[in-house]
Amino acid sequence: MKNVYIANDHAAVDLKNELCDYIESLGFHVVNLGTDEKTSVNYPEYAEKAAKAVLADQGSLGVLICGTGIGMSLAANKVHGIRAAAVSEVYSAKLTRQHNDANIVCIGARVIGPETIVEAFLTTPFEGGRHQKRVDMITDIENRESK
Ligand code: RB5
């Protein structure tokens, strides 16, 4: 069963709890990396923790939730090998799997339609083909930047 690593900040505890059950119902195994408290935390810590968990578990995917999804995506994308997409509708959730081979989806707890976005992301495979070349180009930028 494919693992899905989920993490969130204080803005998204209730939504995260709902999504854990929902994602399990889609046939995935959920690993909850917190936070489970509504006291203020710093989203980059959770983004990094989930990003590293996804990288360490080949074939797994990640779901990051903050108020908008944007802070989580900015932080997760600092981890080499992560392609984290902040999305707010289903079409982009599907296409970022098909074309970008995104390994993390970032959503906003204060944005509408989170269940359908998460389902589209988790159940849509990467298309490969002509898109692989472009994903490889993203990795090339990352590798050149780290020198
Ligand atoms: C927390 O107030 C908020 O800044 C955070 O959840 C997120 O939206 C940041 O991008």
C-alpha cells in the first residue's frame, strides 16, 4: 500500500484530521507528521519533515496543508528532489501529477474543495514521455544551484 505523508500547521488541524480518514478510504496508508495542536507552529518545520519522509520512501506522496498552501510549498521546494505544487482546484492537481511528476501537493485549509483536490492528486499517475524531459530539466537546475 502506498504511503501518504501528511503534515500541517495550526491553521489546518481540523482539515488534516478529516483528510486522514478520507485518504485512507482511497486505499492509501496515511502517516501523520503533525501538528495535532492548534497552538501556533512554524510551517517550514513541518514542510521539511514531510519532504524528507517522502524522499526517503520511494513512490510515496505528500500532502501539506497550511492556511493557503503557499508557505508549505515554498518551504518543501527547498528540499532537493521535492516538487511540491500549491493547488487550489482539481485540474491543476491532476496535471501536476501527469506533467510535473509532483511528489507533494500543498493545499490551503482556507481554500475551498480540498477533498477533491487531494483525491485528484493522489490517484493520478505521472505520464512520463515528453514531460520527463522537463522534470529532468527542473532537477538539472537544482543540481546546478547546489554547486
Ligand atoms: C498561518 O497563519 C499562515 O501564515 C500559514 O498557515 C500559511 O498560510 C502560510 O503560507
